[in-house]
Amino acid sequence: MQIAKVRGTVVSTQKDPSLRGVKLLLLQLVDEEGNTLPQYEVAADTVGAGVDEWVLISRGSAARQILGNEQRPLDAAVVAIIDTIHVQDRLIYSKKDQYR
């Protein structure tokens, strides 16, 4: 899994029929220090994440393990919205503090 920050949404009116009704998010990857990386990813949203939230994404065949995604052509799926991240007794991210 990878940590990422939701930067926006991706809208497509013409797509594979299996992707109808699937919300697509534009994500910017985040490193272990909480710094955003220059890499971006588009992922299916399975948990209702919003812009500026930090999320966990699952990639590859693991993204298709989610119920309902088995036959969808997905490379990545948002599987969790992050509340906090602690690294070596240091708070890297807190959703609660994000909007202060």
C-alpha cells in the first residue's frame, strides 16, 4: 500500500462500461516524512474520500480484490481514509489537525 493525498477528481464520460458509477480520484503520493512526491496516480475511490484527505491506496491485483472490482480494469484503488500517521513517536499527519 501507498500513502497519498487527494488532489482532485477525474471525470470521464466515455469509459469502459464496468467503470460506470466509479468515482476516480487524482492522488499525489506522500513519503514517510509526510512530504508530497512529484508522482501522481489515478485511483478508484471505494471509501468516499474527498479533496485534501490522506488515503491508503492499493495497487495492481490487490486493487481488484475489493468486492465489486474483480472484473474492473483497475490499477489502483483507495481503500482507507487516514486519521493519523505516527513514525518513531512523531506525529506525521493528523486529519483532526489538518483543518486548524
